[in-house]
Amino acid sequence: MENLLETMPEFVRDHDLKRCVVNGREMYCTDERIKDEDMPKGLYKAEVRSSDTDDDKWSTIEPSVLVNHCATLVSDEPFKFEQPYIMVDTYDIEY
């Protein structure tokens, strides 16, 4: 995956970002929250809500998650929210 994030190793390291594939789309994720003002220009973030019954199961991707936050996604492509959230069908994280 050649993208803008690969040109920012400090940002990746500072936020402990890991490569992941969510719903077939390659991006990066971390279990920490990233402030809007810390996001470099040209990158986009969204947050992941965990399932109410299983904290380890990703449920939805949302612009912002207050309760049951389990991850932050970072991509060089904008997230397209046709509804207030995107259902997570599949995800795989590179450790």
C-alpha cells in the first residue's frame, strides 16, 4: 500500500498505527484517540465503535465515537458516510 501515510513515519510511530484492512479497504488503525488538530493535512480519520456485547468486535465506523470507542482509523482517502455510520463487515489488523 503506497500512500501518504508511508511518507510520515513519525506520525505512524507516535500514534502506534498498524496497517489494517477494513471492509476490503487498506488503511491504518490505533486503539488510541487522535485529536483533529493532530491530523496531518491530506489524511482522514474515523472512529470505531465496539459491539455492546463484545468489546473486541468492531461494530461500526463513525465520524466520532464517545461510548464503546475501540479504535481510530486513519486513511489518505475520505470516509464516505451515506448514513451516520458504516457497518464493519470484515477487518484484519497487522500486528
